[in-house]
Amino acid sequence: MDNPVVKTEREGVPDWAKPQAGTAEQVTAEAVSGVPKITEKQRSFLLDLIAKKQVKPEHEGRVDLIMKCLRISEDPEEYGMSRDKASELITWYLKQPDKPREEQPTSNEDAERMLIGVPPGRYAVESDAGELRFYSVWQSQDKKRLRVYVCHGPDESSLKYHKTMLGVLKKIKADGIRKAAIRYGMEIGACSNCGRRLTNRISRALGIGPICGGRMFGEDTWKDEVKATRADIKAQGFDPDENLDDA
């Protein structure tokens, strides 16, 4: 059978099927195109703008994608975003209104650490070598500064370098904030939010104080877990609020 001859011109790709600006599809398309990558100056300027500029709620998803691309671009062997895309985003950000001065971080490094989204608290995560490490994340009350400390016994020492802090924060985020915070409580026997000893049954079963868990993980879903854990302890014939003897 002969191949049919198509005489009418093929229609172009409809707009809805094309990659949209700032989407994951466009970033992927750029990644395989071989276009020049974002420069370090562009990356630093973008981080500064993200920290200082206010965006509308409907644009927060776009900011999340931008941050993902910027984190990837830390590694020169990985693809983050193109130089042209960075220039386009800088132009877009410059048009946005400034945040109130009191909400702006004191430095680009603090802004980058806070944008990872790890709340203040204590966490347990494994190192690349498989060793369990304990860290404390501190944030100033004005939310302008964020530091990461390594815990050894009752003492803590600040991590010196920004990239080291970023590495720890990313590890906590990747493992899961809730998982890392509860693991700290289970291993150390202290609340990852307030630092107090976990003394009653329900706190030990949860791996964190019932109230502090709501502060760190969000009260809505946490209340259900506290309720279920309390009911489970009662079903075993114990008092959830009973203080336990460590001896």
C-alpha cells in the first residue's frame, strides 16, 4: 500500500501543550539544549532578591521551583537554570515590591539557609558515612539570622562554614523534618523543640512533647496523631500522662 500524501500543512503545537515560562518542563528543555548556565553573580543576585522581594501567594510555587534550580546550580557539574532564564527572573523580581525591612534577612547566606525551610529545633540525621549526628538549628526572633550547631553531649558548637550549614539543612529536609526531629527525641530522650526531657508516656511514645509537636509540624494533623497515640496507650492499660522513672 502506498504511503498517503498529506497535502494540508500540519498545525503548530497548541499553546497549552508548550512548556510554560518557569515550569519544570521548561527547565528540563533548557537542560538538554546546551545553553549557557547561570553565572555565580546572577545566582547571588537572585538569592538577594528572593530574600528582599514580596511575591503574591499565587507565585509561591514559582519561587519553590526557582530555589530548586538554584540549589542544583551549586554544583558546577549539574544543571540549574540557563543564563537567559536567570536574567528573565531577575527582571521579574525587580518589579516586585520590597518586603517590610524588619522581614528581610541580614545577609544572602542567612536568606539561603532560611529558604530551605528547616524550622528551629534539634534533629538527628545520618552522615554520608552512616554515622548518626545530632544538630541544633537556631533562628533569631526577628527571623533575620539562622545558624546550625552540632551537638556533643550537653554542649554545642557552631558550624563554621555556610556550605557546611547548607549541607546539614538539606540533609534534614531530605530525611524529613518530622522524622529527624522525632528521631532526636527517641535517641536523646529530650524534646526537639523545647529541649526538655521527655518524662511521660505519651511524650516518649511520640518522640516529642505533644504541644511542641504541633508547633513544629502543624497543629491540624498533629492533633489527630496525639489523640490516636493517647487512645493506644489507654488501650494497653496505661495512663498516657504518667511520669516514668528513668532509674
